[in-house]
Amino acid sequence: MNAPGVLASLRVRVVAVASLVLAAFLGVTGVALERAFRETGMELVHEHLQAQVYALLAAADPAADGSLPMDGLPEPRFALPDSGLYALVREAGGRVLWRSRSLLGRNLDLAPPQQAGTPRFGEFESPWGERFFVVAYRVRWELGSGAERVFDLHVAESRSALDGRIARYRRDLWTWLAGLAAGLLAAQALVLTVGLAPLRRLAQDVQAIEAGERVTLSEDQPQELRPLAANLNHLIRVGRRTVERHRNALADLAHALKTPMAVLRGAAEDAGPGQEALRETVLDSVARMDEALVYRLRRAAAAGDRALPVAVAVEPLAQRLCATLRKVYAGKALVLDVSAEHALQARVDPGDFTEILGNLLDNACKWASSRVLLTLRGGDGGHGLFIVVEDDGPGIASLQRTRILERGARADEHTPGQGIGLSVVHELAVHQYGGSIEVEDSAAEGGACIRVHLDVPVD
């Protein structure tokens, strides 16, 4: 997985978490504000209706004949039919003494208050389906003659006006909250872009090291990242010094072996008549030793050029190896099939991968009767390279499956070879790449099946 992908994931996670927190906060805030507005509106309606009750009491003038004339209405809407504001005055017994003109053609069946002097606020639904707020107030009125009368005053107002104000407030509130959320998210994206810029530069430095364009990470980092950059640079320098020591040791070994190998080659070439077999054996062994030294020196020279391996396409390398082995084992007319995921790439050293795969395929071709199957696939989550080599040969006995991974061990002493191929695979897979190697029977081909896992990132 590459560095930009990690950063993108980090940015997405931060934005997602912050968005959830912001949405929850603004949602709770919006609900609380809307509820507070509704409760405040209800209180204002209550106070307004109660004020209308007191205004009606001030305008009322009970007559001796039992009527209740009103001397000037406090609110013009009482005189407008179907205005949404209604008033009704009853005797305690239920007889209507006065009703506002706004109730023309309408009848309100309102419950009387429970006790005098205490306004009762509530809601009710009219027979024509309209909902109202109502205040009922019972008053004891003492007439000039000393007699006392009990009146129930009811003032009702349609709640459509309040509902309309609440709807407008809700629309404006959530519009502003949505705009605020968009602004905060944009500001957050800007903050993340600026705040993560040092991490992007650090990732670019790592990519430059992978490509061999830089030697170490830049230590011109923010205070929080300086220890990380310093520790990574220390690890890189230690790794380079270690590689340099191994490279020098191999060079010294090669130099020390040059003279003995030259002597052996000269002695073999000067062998007399009747020693052709000895001469061919010595020359062949010296040639193998020379090829091994050249390969090891080339690998040591290449080591350290990059601090980290880059992603390489594994299928083309596998196809080239199979093409070479088809020529080597042309006499057996082997069928070598390769099954690989499309465009599979792994962060593995090409030389190491070639050596691992070459030894596995060479071993399979050596024992196969007619067919060898190679399977390459990546692990779940973009990590791990799996190599599976199967053949239709005699297979490998259970008791020998551990032994053949040891250096110098062979399943059949009569078969040509040095017995180090699978041990090299084991060493590279387990010790170099932290993976594993398993030897089992092939269910598909009937012979041996060797599974190798390399613990490397794949794309």
C-alpha cells in the first residue's frame, strides 16, 4: 500500500469522524433551538390570551337584567368573522351571555375552569377540525346591589399562526445550520490540508528513497515528526553500513577464491590423455562456482541502492523463467502453466523473487512427469504474496518434507543437484521476508505442492 493511500485514508477518517461529531452537535443544537422556540411561542400565546381575558374583564359591564354588554372590544379581530381569535362569556350555569362576532356561525364547546381566579390554559380541537389554544378564567362579579354573579370567560386563538411561525423558524434554522456545517467542513478540509502537509512531504521523501533519488529523509520537519525522521534515518544508515560490510566481505571472498579457481581451471586444462572425465568435472564445477560468485557479487553490489524495495510486476518475471525452463527441460516436453492475478505487483527484490521462483520451478521440473502449475496471488487487504508450485511427479514423502528444506539435503541422492535450492527458498522466504514455506501433496496435479508466503505489500 503506498503512502498517498495511507494519507487519503487518514484524511477520510478524520473528516468522517469530525463530520459525524459535527452532525450530531448541530442536530442536537437544532432540535434544542426549535424546541425552545416552540416553548417560547406557547408562553407568548398564553400571555397574550391571558391579557385578552383581562381586557375583556375591563370592557365588561354586567347589567341588572342579567345581560353583559361589552364597552369597546380590546382586539379588532373579535369583531371579524372567522378571524382566528374568539371570545365567549358564560354564566356558571352554562348560559351564554356574550360571544364575539368572530364566532358567527360557529359554536365552541369549551370546558369551564375548575376554580375562580386561576386561568386555565389548554388546547382543543373545534368541530370543524381546527386546533386552538384557549384560556378559561372564572370570575366572581359583585354587582352594585350586593349580589354576586359568576362568569366563565373563554378566549381562544387558532394555533395556525404559531405553527406558521414555527415552520418558518424551522426552515430558516436548518438552512443556516446546513450552511454553517458546510462552512465548518470546508474550514476543516483546509486545516487538514495544511496540517497534513508535513506528513505528505515525509511520504514523498520515503518514495524518493524507494526510487533511489534520496539517501535519507529530510530532518527539516515539525517538532512532532523530527524524532520519527531521525530514527528512520538512523535505521537507514545502519542498514546501509551492514550492507556495505556484507558487500566488502563477499568481494574479499571472491578475491580470495580467484587464484585457487584459476589454478584448478589450469590444472584441468592441462590434464593428460585418459583424464577427460576428470577435466570436464573440474571445469564444470569451476564454472558453477564462478557463476555463483558472479551472481552473489552482483547481488551484493545492487543491495543498498534502494533503502526499500519498489513494487515489481511478478507475472512477467515468472513467464520469463518458465520460458527458460521449457528450453532446459525440452527433452521432457513439460507443460508449464502460470496462473496469476492481473497486474499483480509486490514489493520484493527482483533478484530474490527470481531466485525463489527459479529454485521452486527447477525443483518441480526435475521431478514432474509432464506438467508443472505455478499460481501467484496477493493476500487479503493488500498484504502478502503467495507462490504455489505443483507438479504431477511422485510427490514428497511426509518424513522428508522437513528434511529437504535443510541445506544439502535431497529427497533422492541419485538425482543430480546440490540439495541447496529449497533451503535457499526457505532462507529467503522465512528469514529475509518473514514468510513461510509448506510442502504438501498436490490435490490438482497428484505430485508435490510447495506453498511459499512472502510477507510483503502487494498492489
